Amino acid sequence: MRYGVAPDHEKITSLQGNLRTVLEDPRGTFLGHVRVGDPGLSPRQSRELYHAVVPDWEGLLDAARARP
């Protein structure tokens, strides 16, 4: 969940509930910290292996901003 948003906000609470439902479904798998690109899994490979891929560009941007 995004930092800095009040957890008591109605839309955030709804989003958290929906995300929990998806992540707890035994038909799905969550894989975090997967590197896409060189080195790592190519975008083509990820499309061939998985039904859906949801990239987290914000995490990548946060890491880039933290570098000196």
C-alpha cells in the first residue's frame, strides 16, 4: 500500500480488502522483488510464463532516488 495515505480513508480500506482477497486466493501467486531486464527475467519470458504481470515502477523510482 502507498505510504502517506490515511488507512482510515474509505477508498484505501476498500482497496486493502480487495488486495487481501486477491493475494489469499490459492489460484494466484505473488512474486516480489523479481528483476525484469538484464540480468533477470526478460519481458517476453514474463509474458510467456504468467497470466498477468504487474510492475512496480514506484519501487524502482524510490530505489533510484535513494542513490547518492
